Amino acid sequence: MLRELKETESTENPAIYEDPDVPCFENKNHKATCFCITCKEDFCQNCFNSTHSPKIFSTHQSIPLSEKHCEIPKCPIHEEKEIRYFCTDDECALSTKEFCDECLLTEHKSHWYESIETRIKKNEEVLQDAVKNLKERETKMLQSSDAIIKCLSTFDEKKEGISQKRKAIESHFDNMKREAVEKFDNWLTGRKKNLEFKKESMQNNLKVLTATRREIEKTLLKKGSVLNVKELIEKSKRSVDSDIKASTLPYNDYIVPDDMSQEPYPKNSSNV
């Protein structure tokens, strides 16, 4: 029954990705979801089932990608030994902070340090918090972007309120009509340009934030590069600290004088 189920699963066509976070070992356009403990490779479920269907591979076990252990690299100084520790000593002048048991007795002797497992766990927790914060910020930025787009639509010259206001200005001011209308159109153009700029700025910031969030998620999934993430963490903080507030006051919330003797102003100045 289990073999039949695997064969059924392997016939399903997996989704194709142009740039998957973690590519499948068998097909780089498939998104990996599991890790073969024996092969030491990442697979999508479909490819894992198909490549392990032969009896010789049937005993291989897989685990979810999120449960994959971080790869511990070799010591850059003593290449035959695995890294065991991470130097936390502020006085350490060495460029390499990861070291092995032999370094503990030589290059990093008497230094403050922590186990590499502890360091990896701390970094993963910081990166996971960064992803959480970025996602929250991403949601708020999407909401702000939607509000700007919605607000921008209220300044459409085809809107009934805008056309009515233009006619009122033309009726009220016969001699000064042209000047007043020109002022009104210039103000509309200025507001629209301002909102277009804010829309583009918000969407550009959103792209940067989303790319940063994806980069961190890739780092967490790939597991092999979570030791030195200071620059990545600082990048995420800059994205989280970016301004997402934007004045999205729609046209109907402005007081527009019929004679355009002064520039239109918000009905409630606290909304600006």
C-alpha cells in the first residue's frame, strides 16, 4: 500500500518555480520540502518519492526541511577539524571567530567563547524574529500602499465631485473663471503627483523589504550560512524602521473654496 501511495504521489506534477528558496536536488525548478538523511540532499516530495522508489534506496528516510540540522563547516585554520566554538571576546583581533578544539588551546586561548550550536541557535532566533518583524511591516506597507492607490483614484477628474466643483467655480466666477480653474487643476495635478510619488516610494520600499525577508528565509532554510549574519540583521532592521506612514487624504476630505482664492485645505488638519 505504501509503495502504491508513493508511486501515485510521484506521478503528480510539482509546481515549477523560477527561483525557489531551496531548489530540489533532482530539479532546480522544484521547491525542496524535505531532506534525505542518507543522501544528504534536499528534495521536493515528488522527486524524493520517484528517486527512492527502487528497492536499494527504499530504506532512506527524509525529514521536513525545517528540521534539517545546520551544516557545521571545517575550521579555517585546521581544515581537518570541525568548528566547535564561536569567539565572543571583544578583545579578539582574529578575523576568524569560528574555531576548533585545537584553536581553543592556541589562537583563542583564554578568550571568551560559546559553543557553535549555541551561536547557531541564537542567530536563528534573531533571524526568525527579523522575519516576523518584516512580515508585520510588510503587511502594514501593503495596507498603506493600497490606501494610497485608493486615495489616488478619488482624484480622478472623471469623478462626479470633481466635475461638479469645477462647474461651481466656473459659475461663481465669470471673469476670474480661467484663473480659478487653472489654480484648481494645478492643485489637482500637484496632489496627484505627490500621491504618485508616495505610491512609487512605498512600493519600492516594499520590494526591498520583501527581498530582505526572502533572503533571510532562504538563509534559515539553507542552514549553512547563519553564523555571520550581522549585515543581514542590520539590513532587516533598516527595512523595519523605514517610514510606512503616508498622507492619504481623499479629495472629499478637502475644503475647496469656490473662488480658489486660497489653496484647498483639509477639513480636519489632523488627518494630513
